[in-house]
Amino acid sequence: MNDKDRFFLETIFSRSADGLMICDGQGRILKMNQAAERLNGIKASDVLGKDVRTLVTEGQINRSATQEVLETRRQVSLVQTTPRSGYSLLVTGTPVFDDTGGVAYVVVNERDISLIRDMRRKLAQVRQESEKMRDELAELSLRELADNHIVAKSSSMKQTVHLALKLARIGASNILLQGESGTGKGLLAKFIHKHSLRDGRPFIQINCAALPENLLEAELFGYEKGAFTGARDTGKAGLFELAAGGTLFLDEIGELSPVVQAKLLKYLDDQEIMPVGGTKPKKIDCSILAATNRDLEQQTRKKLFRLDLLHRLNTFTLVIPPLRDRPEDIVELTRICLTRYNKKYNRRAQIGYRALQALKSHSFAGNVRELVNIIKQAVAMCERRQLDDYLVRFTETPLTSSAGPDMRDACKGLVQAVEVVEHDMLMQAAACCRTTREAASFLGISQPTVVRKCKKHGIVIKP
């Protein structure tokens, strides 16, 4: 070995941050670097040539890795305490064998465990801060939900929202949102998308009940040139393609026809779609969220919904409780809606205890959508500043209000009584439902009948 190499190795040995010590085959200390001196609280000049066992006998260290290596003839790791320095050291002794198989040297490496402990403590502190920030973000998210008529004051709704946030963060797909109409499944789907890694990518939503089977299939999967009469000459990209990289939200998934169910299952299996009239599948990457107000398990028993599709869709299931089971949320939602519509209509309307109690005891067949529409109508239509009388009358059920003595006094015949009940039930449907199709399902009549009767009573519901 030349002088340059010797200097190089000596520099590495002396400048190492770890304590390094070399002993011979009899346990005598041959060499010790500055870090070993500091960690053991001793000077190299005082111990060079000494048997390392004497350091244990004199109480300068409690255990010797060198001694145990010589006894076992294998690498040894142990925790060593050094009273002089006060350090706890992780010490590893490694044997170096000669040509005859004897232990020629023992190389000892020492590291301060307190550094590891400090790192663990700092890591735990960082994790705590991260959890705190995550909780703060969750609270901000809850306030953001409130701006969209989703309030989570009740324990059941808090649990649903926090689970949604967790699923969003881990990038979960195939999430099924279950809940009655008007509970806010669409808003929760947007919330999941916004807090997922796909935020900033497309969020595409479609109501599967709004289109007939042939149009729905073309909308979802797109179609090729000349796929059917009236098709565009250039073909058309479907919603799956438009949602590539983002999220596709399938509302009212229980309304899918068997044909579309089969094609959706195909996508969930291999992430490929086949456009209508196409011959080559297309690979699409998007997250699937689905929602329904139907009992899909019951639908499968009736052979109306595929069991294998249900199993693929409900990998994760979020249940949104109905508003009638969340009285705490009713109060908070009422406050938010009152503030919003007072500002919108330049009013200073107020709601007292009597109205709040009436709202809390109301069945809310239309859930949050019905409550929002009730408050909106009360603020816009009631002439008084105090809305209690208006809201108490509005929240009375149609059958109750039509069967009492007040109604009998006001109506002089069966025809007039029917007109009053019809009007009240249509108003209830308008508060609960978004479209005349939903209103028809709610009232148990056909959609054209709903349109005709709404026109008759001057009630507006979207087609």
C-alpha cells in the first residue's frame, strides 16, 4: 500500500461520524477514532494496548462486543452503556479471520442510539402535525360541503363524510353511494373527486334514468361513424372517454338496462369500452362512482340488476342517512339556507323555535332538496319577516291538512276538495323532486299527467 492510499484510509477512519475501534485476536485495543473517544468518554492514548475486557471490569462500559465476538466467532450487535459519556450505543463487532481460520481482528462500529431516538421523536412529531393538518383540512372540507347544502353535524353524517374523505385520499374507485332521493349523493360524489388525486381532471356526471336505453348506451360509450340512423358522420366520443383521467359519476345506477349493465361490467373488469358500432375496444382510465336510491340487492333477486356488477360496484359503499334521521343537520341546514336566500332576495326574514320544531318533526320525503326548496319559497313568498306561521302550514302533510275541519269548511264540494289535495301534493312533489319524471314516480302517476296538472295549477317543475 502506498502513502497516498494509507493517508486516504486513515482520513476515512479518523473522520467517520460513527465510533470505530479495532482490536486484535486477543482483545487488545489497537486503534480508536475520535468519534469512539467521544462516545465512550475515554482517550485513545489511555486505552491503546489494553484488553477490552478490563474496560468492562473497571466499569467504563457495561458490555464488550469484542469479547462476545471472540467467544462466539460471529458478528455481534448489542446495546452498550457508557457511564463516562452518558451515551447509549448500538455496537456491532465484526470478526476478521486469518488464513488459518482464527480471529485476527475485531472491527467495532458504534452509533449513538439517542440520535435514532431523536429521529423517531421528530418523525412522530411530524406525523402528529400531519394528522392535525389533515383534520383541519377535513374541517374545511365539512364547511365547504355546508356551502353546497351538505351538513355533517350529526354523528351518522360525520362518519359518512370522513369515510368519503378517506376513500378520496387513497384514490379508491368503484364507490357506491346509497341514499334516498335528495340526500346529496351527487354533491358527495363531487366532494370525493375534488379531494382525490384526480382533482383538476374531468368530473363527468350522468343520470342513468334520464335517457332511454339506446341513447344512454351511445352517451356512455360513444359511437362510430354510421353506427345508427342519425349518427354524426364523424362519430362521437362517449362520457367514458370524456372522463379519461378523471371521474365518471353514474347517478341512478339501478335504472341501467341489462345491455348497458353488461358493457359497464366489461369496463370494470378490464378498463376497456366498445363504442356503439365499433370493432376495436378502447382503453380508458377513469374512476367510477355510482349512486342509487334503490335496494340493489332486491333488484338482483328480481333479476333486474346483475349480481356480478353489484359486487364490482360496491367495493366501497357509503350510505347517506335520510334527513329525518338527522335533526341536528336540519337546524344547521335551515340556518345556512335562510342566510343564503335572505341575501339573494334582499330579505331579513327570521325563523323561530316553533318553525324549527315543525321542520325537525317533518318527514322530508325529498330530504335536503325538499328543505332547501321550502326555505327558498318561504323567504321569497312570505310577506312577513317572521316565517314561522308560513313554515308550520307548509310542513303539514297534504292528507292531514285536507282531512281536517278547516279544509271541510273551506271547500263546499268534492271537486274543490280534490283540487286542494291535488295542489298540495303537487307542491310537495315540486319541493322534493328535480324533474317531472321524478315527480311522476313520487306521486305514482304518469309524467304527462304531472305536466298537465302542474300547468293547470301554475306549478313549475323542470321537464
